[in-house]
Amino acid sequence: MKTFWSALPLAGLCMALAAPLGARADAPLKPCRVPGIETEVQCGVLPRALDPAQPAGVKIDIHYVVVPALARRKLPDPVFLLAGGPGQSAIAVAPIVMRQMSRLGNRRDLVFVDQRGTGKSAPLMCAEDRAGSLAQQLDPRRRESLLRQCLAELQKLPYGDLRFFTTSLAMQDVDAVRQALGAPRINLVGASYGTRATLEYMRQFPQSVRRSVMDGVAPPDMVLPDSVSGDNQVALDAVLAACEAQAECQRSYPAVRTEWADLLARLPQDVVLAHPLTGERQPVRITREGVLALVRGPLYAPALAAALPYAVQEAARGRFEALLGLSTMLGGRGPNRLAQGMHFSVVCAEDRPRPGGASATPGVDFGQTYAELYEQPCAYWPRSVVPQAFYTVPPGQTAALVLSGGLDPVTPPRHGARVAQALGAKAKHVVVPHAGHGVMSLACMRDVLFRFIDAPDDAAALAVDASCAVNIPRPSAFVPVQPIPTSTP
């Protein structure tokens, strides 16, 4: 799972530098700078046992950042962001999400904790495969070899026992940060995999949660590798159906569904592509698995998916540049780069041992291609034994806002509906029909997020109107601008 945050410019916020309310003397915060945040913030480091059963054993440092509230009389319940992935650094995405959470930062501290295995918290990063040719980068055998090399390097680290990088242990770290800050209760905001983390925190520490927001729900019983295929298929079919229903798209791409089927049938295909970093044209073998991977990324964002009919038509004619370009728009570098070691430690422990999952019917086109990416690595990846209780969602004790995008290709509304039902009367599920993976990034949802968390009690929070985004239309299909013919004298 990726997390789709809107890359909006940061507001010029003048953050007060008062120490967060109730911070413990034995967990001091220090003024610091975070790239992308214009003002000085507070940084903390909390030593934690790698294995909680061995408190005197190997220690890891959990890094976190506090953006202090603007108001002098701040409220005692900070807002904690739980990032996606699994494998995303909360501190790295902090500059991006500050715009969505800026109103909350008026009277509440905003806290970004790098989950163990991510960011600066005992990171489990694999080297980026940027040196090889396109053919090498798209070769699954090379990816497998690099992943094995990465595992060998990670296991040499002082904290290299990868069995101890699970969601359950990470949420115990998060609660330790809460205690270090002296906060009696916190507000949780989780996106994508961060919603699974939110649910696990709520399960372990229900009395410490004041309010929770979950955007793009990934329940603990989802079984990520298996469920994605069918969800991708539904999202792609919806793109093709929308094109057929739109007059201009139908005129521009009258045979897009047939071209898509023909394209898959012709693969593998040898083509020449420009390397996205160097521009050098290189020979590449395009496989069926490769094309499905290129299509999967744009489905996360309806604005990008709107260009898929054009990209599919181009690819059907042997030109894959548009499809390759679309697939890189969301990016896997910078704040969106995942710690692959942590990613596989979580997925192989929590998802892979439970094949099937909830509604995990493979898509006609996508088949088992995504699940196969995990099958071989998870066969040898060290993993913890996850307790059965992890897969349960107890009734919620405080108000929870559950958000789903109707076009989401990885965490569609059915997951949010199941979680909301399990949480019970204190959960409100909002489906935005034409949103993709990430509803909080929509402009009007910033105010909804603020009013939900700022509400004085659960009843007022659940009464907040979140319908502002429901009528947002689906982006029209991309159609290239045709040059105006010039007349000759």
C-alpha cells in the first residue's frame, strides 16, 4: 500500500516553540529543523527494547517530531500521524501533510513518529536500484537477487533480527512516545497502512484514544498481496467504462478495451524506451507483469487514471513512454520511499501466512501477479508469529471517522464498511465516490478533519457533515490537444 498525500505547498506557519504540554524530563525534546518545514520544531528520541521480552537486550531509538501548537493555552490531546506503506516515514511526510492538518495545529501539538524500521527509527532500507539499465530494473530475477542481498545486509545490523518489526510492537512504541509527552489521550490520524496501525493502537490502548480518523482502510485481515488483484481489476474496469460513457473519450479512444486486451495478448514485446533519469534510449522486454505494474500506480489517483486510455492506446501501438511516465508520477522516492525491509517484515508476518483474505478473488487481467511479488521473498523472510487477537476489531469506545474513496484500487470502500460495522455506533463511514486512495487530501476534507477532532464530545464529532466531497466529479479523460492546422497562402 502506498499513501497518496496531496503535494500542496506549505503554508507559512509561525509555530510557537513552547515545550509540548506535560513532556517528561527524562525524555527531553530539542529544537530542530526538518527539511520541508519552514519553522523550527521539536525532536525527540526514545530508546526502546528491540524485543520487549528482553528489556536489557538490544535497544533501538524511536525518533519523533513534535510541531508545537500555536496557542499558548494548548489542549492536552495531541494529534499523532500514523504513516502508510508499510514502510513510510511519518517524519518524511510531515511537510506534505502539514497543510491538511494546519488548523489542528492551532491548539494541539502535531506528532510524527517514525515507526520502528522506518525513517531514523532503526531503519530497514534497501539500496535503490538506480544504476542498472531499464531492462535490469524491470527484470524480476534482478529484483529478487537485490532483495536477498538487502536482507543479508540488514541482518548484519545491530538491530538486524527482523522478527521484531511488527505493527503490534510499533504501536507499543507509539504509546511510549505518548507517555513521554505526558499526554493522557491522543487523537490518531492514519492513512492506508496507517489505518491498520490505528486499529492496532486502539485495540491495545483503548483508554488512550480520544478520537481517530482512518483514511483508506487496510484492516488487519485484509491480506494485502491477495486482495489487491481483484481491487485493481475493479478500478481499471471502472476507468474503461467511464471512457466508454464519455463522448469525447469514446471519440478519441473508440477501441480502448479491445486495445487493452490485444496489448496483454501480445506480450512479451521487445521495445526501445528512454531511461527516465538519463534519457538514454535502451532496449527493454516488456512483459505482461511489467505492464500490469505500470498500470497499477496511476489507478491510485483519479487525475492520473484519467490518462490511462491514452497511455493504453499508445502502448497498443508500441509506444510505452506514456504508460511509463504515468507510473512514476506518484513516485517511490523522497517522502514516498518505503523501507523495504520493514515492509516485508510486516507483510510477511501479518498478511502472507493467511492466504485468501476478505473477498480476495483475483482479477481477470491482474491474476496473481501482485501476490507473486511476495510469495518467494516471504518464503525466506524472518517473521514474527502474530497473535490471533491482532486480526480482531473490537467495538470502538470513542468516535472514529472512516474515509473511503470509491475509486480506490487498493483499499476500496468495502474494507471501510466492515471496519465501521465492527467499531459500532461510534464509527462514521464516509465514501467519496470519485476519490482514489486518499480522501483527506481533498481540499474540503481539511475542514472536516479539523471539526471532527475539535468537536467537544463524540456526539458532536459524529454529527460533523462530511458530504462536501461527495459531489466532486470524476476527472474527464485526458485527450491530447491537437495542433491547429495552418492554412497556406
